[in-house]
Amino acid sequence: MDIRAPGHDRTGEHADTAPVRGTPARARRAARRRAAGLRRALYRAVLAAGAPFARLDRARPAGLPDGRAAEGRRGLRGTALLSAVPLALVAGAGLQPPAAADDGASATRSQGTPASIPDAVPEDLRPFYTQRIDWETCGAVVQCGELQVPMDYADPAAGTIRLSLARVRATDPADRIGSLLYNPGGPGASGVDAVKSAAGMLATPGVAARYDVVSFDPRGVGESAPVRCAPVRTAGDAPVDITPDTPAEVDGFVRSARENAAACGSGTGPRLGHVSTLETARDMDVLRAVLGDPKLNYLGVSYGTYLGTLYADLFPDRVGRLTLDAAVDPRLDALESLRGQTAGFQRALDAFLADCTKRPECPLGTDPAKATKRLTDLLARLDRAPLPAGRAGLLDRDTTVVIMAQSLYSKDSWPALESALGAALAGNGTKFSELVEGADDTAFGQSFQAISCLDLPPAVTSSERLRAELPSFRQASPVFGEWLGWSALSCAEWPVAAVGTPRTITAPGTPPILVVGTTRDPATPYAWAEGLAGQLESGVLLTRDGDGHSGYNVGNPCVDRAVDRYLIEGLPPADGTRCA
């Protein structure tokens, strides 16, 4: 499920600044070794198999555009660099004693109420539902706390995991509705970082006035007993090729995936089998109860929609107002999801090229067909002879493709991508390196893969099966297909068997669930939003006709008004509402 193919976390040597000429194997190996330095700097690779990219806010690494949408956004919207600070698993730790519930005025303590703790909670789980959260100030308007949950819900006595929490209190406490739980995506994205880096920007001012916005690091992520994988070094002097062409490169790719899986198993231990989204959905119910909310009010973006959907499936009677933005279709298996994303990124690239070629200054020209040819020719040249990219290393084809995919997440990134392509066509890869300068995706990637591999069975289980599937990926995208296709092997030898399966989720008996889809979303294709809204018994589809990943609070007033009315008044828009 992880499209962050092996090789992205490899340590590369400091690069020369001279380009490598010609195609001898030794020269290509040296170029790839130096290009790994830049590739490692990517703070995200694009996700797959129902695990869309995180959406975080505000802070961006140097050189990255500082917004998410070009349509009059309220605040900075972007994908921010994640940090992951380990917080150890506390096996058998005692839970806090009961205390007074948070009444909306106190800013220091939360505990469940009779209305928020269902009678159906089993006795062995009741101590988790009746624990207390003591909030401490950890930012100008941010409070942090901890929640303990069982490592294994089937055996609550086996040990606990402490989840790291963060919240921003409602700005209008007199009219406070309750808590709005927020998940920024991933899997592997830190909700605590999202709140700390973008307090007041995760929802519109109207929603922030009425709700305490609360997020958390899911189990295995950030400060919540994070997944740990020991470093893996490849044999020889070249990093793994993420789009292998020769039998030796394929063998190296498969061997690296196997070694990475073993390193995660040994580095994380038994917890590796307990970081699934299904378990996180159960954690979210414990958090809902301890916050004192009888029903879950929730905003999930990208992968966060999958988390919200599983919650609705598990606890339909505890669903309040759920907004699922940039939706994942739970019926799709890992291979179908990955192939759908491949087509989604190509669709977004086509939109970018169509936009660029409307202007005479477009570095790819003004003819869309010729622009596509010029781009693919550039990528072929980069495969033969990577370009100097300053201190970051060399810019090769694989790195360029990954950065291009990242840049398609927001239309705000298009001008920077256009400029970087122009520089690369002129022989300089530095502007591409500036798009990811100073970033590191190691912790995110480890959590991403561990959760993804537990949520669905592997897309393919052998390189032979993958080669049979590659033509369909190339057909879906001549630019992204090879890379995303090979990434389907990421979970093939994962040390823990998947606990989830593709399935239709109807969540009968819930109040209306609002699903938001964007027509040219690269990572979660619009068809997935249509599919999710259609299978949910109470699903309501709201469409943003536009570009980029996600639709709410990125500058579209029509979408914002509809979502705000739903979250504040409980009144969803008419099913099928479209916002231009």
C-alpha cells in the first residue's frame, strides 16, 4: 500500500555539482547514489491504497509555495513538515482517577459523563472510558494532553499506549457545541503537529468559534508510541532504483523491501500489529467519551475520511456530524486504489499542462500535445544524465516525478513547478531541490507503511505479478505509472498480516454524513467521493469543481458555507450540490 518506494529513506552521499554524462552502468550508479541525497529530502511521497496524503497547515519548508488553493483562501493551507517525537508504550500503566468533567469553562480537565459513556462499553474497557485528561498549555492558544488506550482491544490487560493530544478551545465558549475531532490525513500524519502549527486554521472562524478543535497522534504516529524501523543500507554503492529496469535492479528493489519490512518488525516489536486504522477508530471513541461528547463530531481529510468511515461502521449510534473531505472508497483493494491514484495524478498533471500552455511564457510551449512530449523527453534525459541540483545532490528522473506529484496537491504550487521545469529544461535542477529543501520524511514514511500494510492485503505479492500489472499503470499515466506501479510491492513481505479488507460500508442509522470531493483531486480521485457517498446509507455528496487535494477551508466560499452550516446547525446541503 505504501507508494513511498524503498530507496526514499536511504542516506545518500553529499553530491557533486557536475552532471553525469552518458549511460555507462558505473556512471548511472554514481548518479543515482548522489541523486539519493535529494530524494531523501522529500518530506512526502505520494500515498496509495486508500491512504491519501496528509493535509497540514501553515509552516512550509523553504522554497515551497505557502498556500493550498488560489481561490481567495482565508489562511495558509499546505503540507507541512512533520516531526515525530517518540513517546514510549507504557505497558500496564495505571489510569488516572476520576475527576470532574470539563464543563466548557474549565480549560484544564476533561472527563466523560453518563451521556458520553455508553452502557454497552465492556467492563474491561470501562477504565479507559472513565479516565481523565489533564490539559496543559503548550502554545499560545494550544493545550496538550494524553489519553491511554489498550494496545490490544481483544486483551485490554496486555498493556496500554499513550496517545498525544492537542486542542484549541472554542473562541465563543458561551455558544460552544462541543469538540470537533480532526484528522489531517496520512496515514502517519501528526494531528498534534497540525494543531500546533496551524491553530485557528484547521476550520473556518465560524466553526472554530463553536467547537473545541481537538486532534491527536494516532497510535504508531508522532508522539503516540511511533513505529520504529532500524536503518537499512543497500548492498554496493548505489541506492535502490524505485523504477527498476534490469533484473539486478528488480532484485535490489525486492531485497530492499524485504529488509525494510524486517527492520520495522524488529524495531517496533509487537506494537507493529496494533497500529491499524480499525484500532485507531476505537481509540477515537474513547477520546470522544472522555471529552464528554455523546456523539462524535468530526472533520477528516484524505486518509482521515477512511478513519471516519470505519468509525461510522463500528459505532453508528455514536455518530454526530461527520465531514469527510477528499474521500477514500473503502470498497477498493490496494491495487485498485493505487491504479486509481495513478490516473488521478495524470489527470491533475494534464490540468497543470493545460493551464501552463495558455500563457506564452510557459516553458513547455503553448501546444498541449507538444508540452507533454517535451516533458516526457525531459524525464528521459534526466534518467540518462541527472542535473546538478546544488547542495541537495543531483536531480534524476525518479526524484523529479515524485516532486511533480507533490506539487500537484495544490494549485498554489503550480507556478513554482512551472519555474522548476523551466530551469530543468535549461540544465539546472536546483529549483526542483528548493521545493523540498530541508525536509525529511523518515518518521512519516515508517508510520505510513506500517498502517497501510495492516489496513489492506498487499496490492501484489511478487515481482512477477507486478510486471503483469505494469502495463495498466503505464496506460493510466505515462509519467507516474512506472513509479506508482512498482510501489505496489511495498507490503508484499510485511511481517504482520493485514487485519482489514475492502468492503462496502453503509453505516445504517446514522444522521447525514457529509462527503466532500474535488473533481481534479490527484490523490483521492473524485470517483472515490462519489463511491463513498453512494454506499453510505445517509451519505450526502458536496462537490468542489476544481484542482488540488481537498475542498473545505481552501478558499471556496460555497464549500465553506455548506460545511459550516452542517457542522454548526446540523443541516447538510442537498445531495449533489456543486461548487464552482
